[in-house]
Amino acid sequence: MGLKEMMKKVLLATVAVAALGTAPAFAADLAAKTYTKAPALAPLPTWAGFYIGVNGGGAWSQNDWNAVGFGPEGSHDASGGTVGGQIGYRWQTGTWVFGIEAQGNWADISGSNVSNQFLNQTNRTKTDAFGLFTGQIGYALNNVLLYAKGGAAVVDNKYDIRATNTGIGLASVTDTRWGGVVGAGVEYGFAPNWSLGFEYDHIFLDRKDVTFVGNFGGVQTDSIKQDVDLFTARINYRFGGPVVAKY
């Protein structure tokens, strides 16, 4: 065998041995690499659970008086402030939120107008309190909740008839009226279990006959229609509920 052929065989053998030696090391390098699972997204804040809160704001009402047997006496706008509280419970499914709520408020909403039918007579409406009993449906955007509501409303009113020139009371009636309410609001969770919201509600009451017995004799019956618009700010504290997770 010549030297040239011998060197060629030695070179081939060396290359083969080197290849066999590096293959396990390459395989070991591949096995050493590890892969980690992507972390799960943080759970969304939940709106579910019992809550209680306070509210306050302003209210405006439209009051239309019609003297039965005589004709329209005219209408007047009433305005004033209101403060109260609410308690409710919410359920949450994904981003959808459902709830029920009871709200009770004191109020000082009053207004008056001079009668178009009777000489020297001013009619006055004053709302002292109201309650709302509603269902809610909302959509949660993380810690912001948009919602609509609707249900029943009850309103306590006082109706006065006074002498226009002297202000002397001629007749007075207190009355409790039931009607409906629709509204919408937005609520922002600013701290664990605490939220701040703003809400608009419209209370609509059908006509109702109110009979006045005069302080100086005489009886008068008016058919009175009333609507109320409410704008309130609310602070709620939520007692808890299940965490709603998103993956």
C-alpha cells in the first residue's frame, strides 16, 4: 500500500471518529433547552356580590294640573336636591352583569304656578321622598361597568293650594303614587370593593285624581300628571363574590 493511500485512509478514519464524538454533544445541547408555558392572564375584577351605598344629586319634575269639570290649570317645573341610599346584588357571567336593586331617597323638590282657572289661586307640588325597585343589565370593561335599569317607582308628594296675593294656605293633600322608572349609569371601581358611579333616571307617573277639601269650605278635584328626572352620584361598597377569570 502506498503512502498516499495510507494517509487518505487515516484522514477518513479521523473525520469519522470526530463526527461520532460531536454527535452526542450536539444531541445533549438540544436536550438541555427547556420551554416554559406562557403565564395565564390576570383575573378580571368582579362586579358580583352584595353591595350597599349612598347617593346624592339633583332632580327636576314636570307637574300638570287639570281641574276636573273646569279645565287645565296649567303646569309647573319643580326642582331641588335629593340624598339617599341603595342596596343590591349582582351576578356576573364573563363580561355581562345582571342585578337587582332597591333605592330610597329623601327629597326637596318643589315648584308652583298660578291657576289658569281660578282667581287668586296658586298650585304647588312638593316631592318629599321616592323609592326605586329595579333590575339591571350591564357590560363590564375591566373595572368600568356600563348598565341600564328599569322597574317600579313610588313617590311621596304634597300638593298645596294657596292664595296668590297673601300666600295663605287654602287646601293641602299628601299623596303616594306608583309608577315606572328607566335609567342608565356608569360605575368605576377605584379601589378593592369600592366604586364610584353616575346615574340618570326618569320616573313616569300617570294622571291621578287628587281631591282637595278647602280650609274655608269647598271641594276641588284635580287630575295631576307628574314626571321626574334624576341625576345622582353614587358610592358603593361590594361585600364580595366569585372571581371571574379570563384565559
